[in-house]
Amino acid sequence: MARAPSENPYHHPFEKPLAFDFTVVENQCRECFEIVMATRAIGAFWNSDLEEFSEEPDWSFPLLIGQHQEAAEVRLSTILLSLSASYRALDDQICEERAYQIFKDAQKKQHQGFLVVYEGGAISDSLRECCNKIIHSKDFRPVYDNNSEPRDEGVYHMTGIIELQGSRGKTEWLVSLDIFAFLEAMLETVTFLMSEVTTDHFPAVEGQSNLSQ
């Protein structure tokens, strides 16, 4: 039923947390995975065997491949930024809940390393800190490999590792992120928050599941 125009929605009796749409998060995780994996598949369209006939190798579908190559990194960074902001907001809202803390501790032990730190001193290896580094990175650089072919040969694809570089104050930091572990942990978080055990015994989360309605 529509709200009467004379009713002020400001005076809602409960807290109004930011929306966290589980379906959107699940779709974004899947899309990031598909972007990375697509870079591994395009090698099937590289006609390297033409060299045997003294011809220059070429793509079977150069326009399609070009569109993919131009958009892949931009799409990946855009989606990861959205995921990171969503997770940070959710984590701020329910960080004090005991069941959620227990879940996060167990999750961290299971994955044993989201981040590898190269520069910047000690950095917490947590899903939240991964989000911080994505949000604050000045250089977003997926790592590529060509299956150990010589440098100028083979077809390069994303490995699933992303190097992130930025600064905090005057301190420069450089880390690498395992994107597969990151996305898996995001989906685990959604699964945990939507579980029957959670909704039955975790009132703060029960409200979250209805935020997108």
C-alpha cells in the first residue's frame, strides 16, 4: 500500500542501514570470474599455425578480440570497486556481531592469504583490507602469463593475481591480491548471511536480507 503523502518517512522507528543486495554481489563475483577466465580462452582464436605456411599469425575474430581486450581490465576494476565498497559498508554495519566475527576468523584461516605485501610494512591480511587496497589503489595491474612461452610469443592471459599500488600518507605500499580467493570469500560471506542458522540466531543480519526489497 502506498504511503500517505502526509506521512513523513524520516520517522521510521528502526535504523536504516545502507542497502546490501546479495543477488547483485553474487552476479558481480561471477562476472569477475568470467572476465578473468575469458582471457584464458581467447588463445583458441590465435592462428599461430599460420607461421608454418610463412604467414603472419592473426586472430580469427579480431574485432571481437579487440573489444574484449579493451574492456576486460576496465570492467574488472569497476566491478571490484563496487564489491569492495559494498563489503566495507556491510562490515561496518555488523562488525560487532559475535557470530560474524567467528565466521570471519574461520574464513581467514581457510584461505590463508588474500594479500602478499611487497612494500609498505605490515598490512592486515583480511578481506576487509583487500577492499581497502582496491578502493585506495592508484595503480590496478592484473598479472599476465603466456604459459611460459618466450616473452614475445604465445597468448597472454590473466593469472588471477592483481597487483595494487598506492600510498598511505607518505608511505608507499604495493601488494598482490588473489582475485579467486577474494571472490570466493565474498560468496562465502553472502552464503553465511543468508543461511537459516544466521537468520534464526543473528537478528542484525536478518534485516540485511530484506534491504534490497
